[in-house]
Amino acid sequence: MNATATSTTQHQNADEAELAKFSALAARWWDPNSEFKPLHAINPLRLDWIEGLAGGLSGKRILDIGCGGGILAESMAARGATVTGIDLAEKSLKVARLHSLESGIKVDYRHIAAEALAQAEPETYDIVVCMEMLEHVPDPASIIESCARLVRPGGKVFFSTLNRNLKSFAFAIVGAEYVLNLLPRGTHSYAKFLKPSELGGAARQVGLEITAIKGLEYNPFSDVYKLSGDTSVNYLMATERVAK
């Protein structure tokens, strides 16, 4: 994985096996006790973190890259943002659109690659979020570059992903997928995990300045997630596009 090299590849930056995996689970996106239980549990944490660093979400134009079934996208729209969510898994988008109709929370969901949208709508969004997605694509640098192109100068880009080390392998794969059964087996590939230095280097290369980084920890005994200073497994990174 070479996340520090900028990519301008215009092919579909997606792993067909990954798309099939999430498509097979699509109907369970909004079940808080399903395979997506961890996403429901961490969503308030990441939502509040994004809102705090962005100086509020109301009135902001936000893009959610890899939106899946819309858990984060809807919650940002509920706080007053105008939200667009994009994904390449059509079944997940169908579930997202249906839930939006049921909840009455409007989100513009589109089946389009980040790279294609970056060509069509450069410098359009106040905030771009790309959460729990970089570790599922063949070319994360291409996604990072697209985020930088899509956000306006001075705008914010937020990432979250998994660190790559022995602890993250033990916790995120062995523990989460095989011991605690928090996630389906095969959800993650260790080789696709990104060290903060790699993500940060790729971000800086395309004009994104790192403004904050937080770890996300899980306590299996209390079944509670929290933000912390420990970035050794899951982490979130906030960046700002350098104004021209």
C-alpha cells in the first residue's frame, strides 16, 4: 500500500469483493444489534467530534464519502447540514434512501466514485468526511486526493481508519472478528490498514493540513467506546485544506 503517493487514476477505485460483502449486509444497516452495531455505537462520538472541530454543522454543505446505509450522513443532516452521501454499493444506497424517506431527514444519495465527483464538483463542500472507508479501497491515496479537491479552500476534511501494527491486528481483527464477534470475519484486511504517519503524509501532499487526531477505544467489559489519546488501533484525523 502506498498511501503517500498522490494518484490521479480514474478507474473505479473499489474492490468488488468489498462491495459484495457490504451489499450482502445492506438490509441490516439500520439494525443497532446487527453487524453494524459498532457503527451505531461510535456514531455519536464521531458526530460530536466533527461538529466541534467544524464550528457547528448547521448551514454547512457536507459530503460523506463511503456513506453506506447513511448512519453518519443522516445524523449530520439532522443537525442542520445539507448532506450528500456517495457510495459504490448500490444496495447500501437503496437502504439509505429508504431510511431517509422513513425518517424524513433529507440526504442526497448518489452512486458515484469520489474521483468522478471530484472532477464534476471541485471545491464545492465546506466539509468532507471519509470514515471507516480508506481501509476498504485498493488506492487510498486517490480517495485522499479526491477529498482535497472536493473541499473548498479553508474547508475541513475528516478521516477515520485503522492503524497498522501488532496491537491493531490483535484488537481489530483477532479480537473484534474472531473472539468478540463484533464484526463478521473477513471485514478487515490488515495489509490495508494505514499508519497515522502514512495518512498524514498523503494528506499533506495534496494540501490538507492536519489539525487534530484522536484515538477511538473499546472496552469489551463495559461494552463502551470512547475517544482518547491512544491512536494505536482506531483513530480519527481532522484536516483543513490550505487556502490558496
